[in-house]
Amino acid sequence: MRNLVLAALASLALTACPAPTTTPPGNTGGGAATTTLVAVTEPITTATTWTKDKAYVLKNIVYVDGAVLTIQPGTRVLGERGSALVVTRSGQLLAEGTAADPIVFTANYPEGMRGVGNNNWGGVLLNGRAAINVTGGDNKAEGLADEPRNRYGGGATPDDAHSCGRLRYVRIEFAGQPLSANDELNGLTLNACGSGTVIDYLQVHRGIDDGVEVFGGSVDLKHLVITGSDDDGLDWDQGWRGRAQFVVVQQLPGRGNHGIEADNNRASQDATPRSSPSLYNVTLVGRAPDSSDPGEGRSRGVVLRVGTAGLLNNLVVTNFNDWAMFVDGANSQARWRDGSLAVKNSLFFKNPAAAWQNVAPANLADGGAAVDDFDEAQALLAPSLGNRQADPLLPSATVVTAPVFKPLADSPALVGGATPPNDGFFDVSATFVGAVGTTDWTVGWTAYPEN
């Protein structure tokens, strides 16, 4: 996570573009081949629906404020440099595509030029009313001006059931473009979103900063594919207490810091509510043998720090060139020792790059060396945790333009996972290790363009 400092830009609304009909960039998987462009330049303050026969061009920061924005399946939203879509605490985003007709947010540049240089856009931010562990329970969205539309959290009366909206079968591409010098947004930022929010079948592809960052709240996440983020895949802090299942993070050559970066509160590591999510069925694929530093550090699988708790189950962690797992600092190490932080029933292979042979303990953690008197390799190998070192047989998981995260039929990842809780959210049949079992749920609605 980078510290985002974005200048507030002027307000915006929906006006027809003078340009006639044209073909929007990145048309694969949604929208008609020839589509009328509609410019969005002012706030959305009344109920509004965007339809798939048009492509909507974000010209700057567009607020959904005191209203519901509904986006139909197959609709394309095109972001220009300096643009973003921000949903306030009084707004909602209902973007529900289908596997055959996903909703696509992408950069408004020709195919082949997206993501090249500064040809990115800002991303999507949802602000909610659930509890966060910042003093006063209310905070300003990183990088935006301190005004009511950019605040999140429920203050003294948080609503952990609050809904920021619903995103299903949505792709967010080439996001994170700086809205001020040297600082970027994430692909999707979830600020204090509550359990009423639905995030299911979401891909974030080739973002400049994190793929998905969760600031507090109790939002649940399901069926995430995060590919080619410059920084972290899934990042949480400020007291996130939600659940996640079926999460893929794939790093690409020259892109990617941590697969998962997990914090509680940097200013106050024991702040409550403490970050304590529950994760099942996660596949993290690093970018080894590339050991370059693209500006955010080397490639690491899971970094657990500044007091986070959390239970991570059924993970595949493979191909990272630095650490598979790092429990950073005394506070999070104390959480590991008291059992509120753990990685269980997981499979590790080819971590770090120096340990190409599957040799313990270097393949598991920070080279086998104790850091801050905590030896990750020894901790992970505790028999009670059920972790293993074995090849998950994912021969195409590192492919750039057409990755496959489904393991081969004889993969050890297809057995040995824990049964997820039967709580109405988790799929209890997913007793395999990693995000994908014998059925590949990523097929059909995802895409992996290089530019």
C-alpha cells in the first residue's frame, strides 16, 4: 500500500459526447462492437442506469452521492487520465454483469496503448459506514480532499451491515493512475464497507498500485482474480473483519510486491476492532525468477504485520523470489502465538528463487532465518497446522496472457484442505487447497490483455 495523496478535482454529471459512434477500447467480453460514447462530467445525485448500448467515459473524479448508480451487464466504463469513480456513504453502486457479459472498467486509450506510460485511470472507490479502528471511527479516503463525500466509517454509530452496493462479474483494468504526483489509487478500494456489500466474481488487472485494498469494515469477498498489480494483490488494514474465499493473485515479470499485505493500524497496532479476516482457498503466484525491484520491493507471498490477526486456510503459495511468508513485528508475532493469526492446511513450493529444489525450511519463509526472534519456517511446519511442501502442479499459472490456475488432475492441492465453516457464506465443498479445484470458475469472464 502506498500513501495516496490525491488532489480533489471538480464535481461532475452525465452529458452526451459530441463524438458520434465509435468502438471503445478493450471491447472483448462486453458491450456492442460499435457503441455510442457518453461523457460523465458531474456528480450522479439521482437514480441513474448505464446501459450496454453505450460506453461511459469518466472525464474526472465522478461521485455517486445520495443516489444509486446501476450498471447493466455488458456495459463498458472508460476512464481517462485523472478520473475515478467514487461512491459516497450515501450512494450505492449496483454493477452486476454475467459470466457471458461482464461489466468492464478500463482505460480510455486504444488497445495496445492502455497502461503504457501514464495511460491509466484512477479506479473505483466505495465508502461505507461500517466500523474502522481509526480514532473517532471516521476517516478521510486516502488521497482525496477532506470533504464529506470522501469520508468513510460510521463514527460513534457504525453499521457493520451497511451496503456499498453489489459488484458481480466485473473487470477493472489499467487502474491506479496518479491523480497527483507520484501517488496512485488502487483498482478497487473498499472503505468501511459492511456485510451488506456484495463483491463476487471480480478481476483487477494490471493496476499501478494494489489490486484490492480493504480499509476496515466487514465486507466479504468471493471469486477474486488479481493479476499484474504493481504493488500488492490483496491488502487490508484499519480493522477488516470480513471473509474471503476463492482468491487468485498472480504477479507478472517486473510487477508485484506482496501477494497479501495485512495490517491492523500502523499508528496504533492494538487498535480495535482488530483486523481479523477469515480466508479460505487462495492461490498466490509470484514472479520468480524475476528478482528485480520495480519500486515496491521484491516479490513476497504473505506479509502479516502491525498487529493484524486473521485465519488463512487452504493457500497455495508458489514462485515468490523473496519470502513465502513473513510475520513482521512483535505484535503480529504475538497474535500468531496466541492463535488469532495462523496459516493452516496450505501448500508451499518454489519459495524463494534460491530454493528451486523443494527443500525445507528455505522454501517456506524468510530463508529459514529467524527475524525478530520468530522463525516462520519453523512456525509453519508445526504439525498441528497441516502445512505441506509439494508441487501444486500449476504449469500454466505463470503464463502472462492466458494463465490457468486449475491444478492438474494428480495435484496434491486437490486434497488435504480444511472444510470451510458452514456459515452461509463459505462453500463447504471446497476442501481442496488453493483458489481453484476441479472446476475452473475463472473461465469466460476474465481477460489478460497486456495493454
